[in-house]
Amino acid sequence: MITRKRLTAGVGILLATLAAGLGTALPAAADEPSSAASPKVELVLDVSGSMRTRDIDGQSRISAAKQAFNDVLDAVPEEVQLGIRTLGADYPGDDRKVGCKDTKQLYPVGPLDRTEAKTAVATLAPTGWTPIGPALLGAADDLEGGDSTRRIVLITDGEDTCGPLDPCEVARDIAARGIHLVIDTLGLVPNAKIRQQLTCIAEATGGTYTAIQHTEELSGRVKQLVDRAAEPVVTPVATEGAGSCSAAPQLKAGLYTDRQEFGKHRWYRVDVLPGQELRASVSVAADRAVNNDYGVLLRAVTVHGREIVRGAESGTGRTDAISSGLRYPKAEQDDVDGDVKPAAETVCLQLSNSFAAPSSVKTTPGMPVELTIDLVGAPDDAADVAAFGLGRGWWLLGVMVLTGLVAGLLFGWISRWRVAVWRTN
């Protein structure tokens, strides 16, 4: 089985997240130089008074945000121009008019000086209001100029407190500018009203909303979004998985979208040539209320139904998306004539989920699915890697048992010899 850590190291996924705006980009070829302008990202952090609340891993929301920012700043790709803007960081008073103008750029968008940016973040303390709308307008202005991709990542724990300027309308106005600016939102409080507002902001620009409850989730999601800004944009292709492998659509390397009902299977087919490695990942978005316990299973099987390898993930509590993936390297064929084209193996991918919902929740249409297929050169040890995925893990178990038996016999013999020597003396 491909574990979560191994999957992360192997295919760099995500996914994750995500209701209606799920998006993952495929990496550009290593030998393909990029002539695009440097992508721009601005992190917009809520520093309002409510960020003092201690409900994220035993620490305050602002402490969790600072820790996450430090992790993110260490991992920002060199080609990304990054800036930081705050809201509610300076004015502690009760004057609404003044408080709703409390947003400023903490660190300018440009090449990143990690030490300087971390020092600036370290000075922040929860202070005032929550002017999300004005902060988004300011961030959009900060990112103006050039033809690079632009992304705003908003981290907040509450609703905008500066109406009638509706932040959702602000996001729509920004989208109408036609500057290809995406806004992603991260909510630190699992509140339905906050979720609705942040989802509206994100969807207005083709971005994503993610509910965050732990520091590790926050740093991981922000890193993912910053990395995504540096990747080329890929338009997903709509497909429709079948109820069986024989009727499944044939997929090539690419990004695909589909929908899956609760508890139903979806099948897809991929041809893998000798010397290639299939890397498949999937994210299923919970775009409606679901029961607490859920899971996603992605299996690769032969056309005859024999399992090759699987990837699984499960969870409990509120989620916006759950992701899993797998790798299957197919070894080279050494005994094939040079004039004969090696035959591809048809691999069937089965997607299953264990989502369930209250009876009042509609199960159709199915939940949004994002499927990434990649075919790369297999590693030199492909045969060994695949062997364990083919259900031959008992070889390893046998070696471990034999090693333990030999070690036990040797230890017992040495112990008896030492006792005999001690008695003799």
C-alpha cells in the first residue's frame, strides 16, 4: 500500500481541498524552459482582536498563523514574488470608520527576503476590526502590473465587520477586471456563516475555500497554494467514469473532473508501457453536509480483476476534500525484439468512497472528483517496487521471520555459552 507520506514524497499531491473550485496543476517538463513572468502571491492575514482566541492546537489563532507563515516563508519557490498584507492590525478603537480602513501592506510583493518577512510577521499582535473587503481591494492593487499569474490567499477567523462593503461583491468586481487574479480563502473557525462568505469570495474568482482546524493544516494548505501559483495552469477535462472496468473511459496523462455518488464505484482505464510509471491521484470534495466518518480508496487492478496496488485515506469530522493516490511502475521488457513495439498493459483504476449523509441531504448529482493521471519513466528498481504492490509482501515478512529466528537461536546459544563459562569459573 502506498502510505500518505510516501505518496506526498512521490507525487507531491493535494490535494486536496476542495469544493467547487478544485484545481491542481501538472508540473512542466524539466527540460522545458519557462518564459512566463514571475507569479505574484499576496498573503492576507487577519490580525483582528478575535485572533487572540486560543483554540488551535492549544495556542492562539495568531500564534498558529505566525508559525504557519514561518513554515511557508521557508518553502516559497524562488520564482514566486510574495507579499504580505494585514487587516485589523493597527487600530484598537471603537470608531468603525477608522477601523474599517485598517489594512496595510506589511511586506511588498517582490523577491522574498525570508528573514525580513519573518521579522515583520513576528511583530503582529491581534488588535482591531475585520475589514476583509478593503483588504482584498488593497491586495488586488498590490498585485497590479505585468502579465504574470496572481493569487491572494486570505486567512481569517471571522466575517467582515465593515459592511455595507460586501467582500463577496468586492471579489466579483476584482474578477471583472480581467486580470486573472484568483482568491483562495482559509477559515479558522468552522462557522456556517463564515464558511458561506469565504466560499462566495473564493468562487467569485475561481479560487478555493478550506476550513482549517490545526496549525499543520494551515501551513500545508498555504504552501500548496503558493506552489500552485508557480505552476502552469491546466484546464481539467470532463470525463465520466463507468460502473465496470470493461466500460471505463480510456485516459491519458492529464487532469480530469467527474462526479461520484455516495458509496458508488467509478472505473477508468490507463495504458502503461514497459518502463513507465503510472502515478494517479484523486480528490473528492465534500460539497454538502456529510456524516463524520468517511474514506476514499483508489485501486489499480488488472483487466482480470487482480489488485496491483492501492492508495487509501480516511478521516473524521468536517472536511472540504479528501485525497489519495498510488504509483505503479511497470518494469522494462528485456526479452523483446528491437523491431517489436512493446505492448502496453491496460490498468483499471477503481475509485470508491465511504461518504454518507443524513437522509435530508441530496445524493445527486455526485460529489466533485478531480483525478490526475501522470505517466513518467519508471525507476531502475521498478520490479522491486512493484513486487510489494502486487501482493508479494509475504517475501518481506518471510525474510523478517527468518532473520528473527536466526537472531533468537544465536542469542540463546551465546547466553548458554556464557552461563556455562560462568559456572566453570
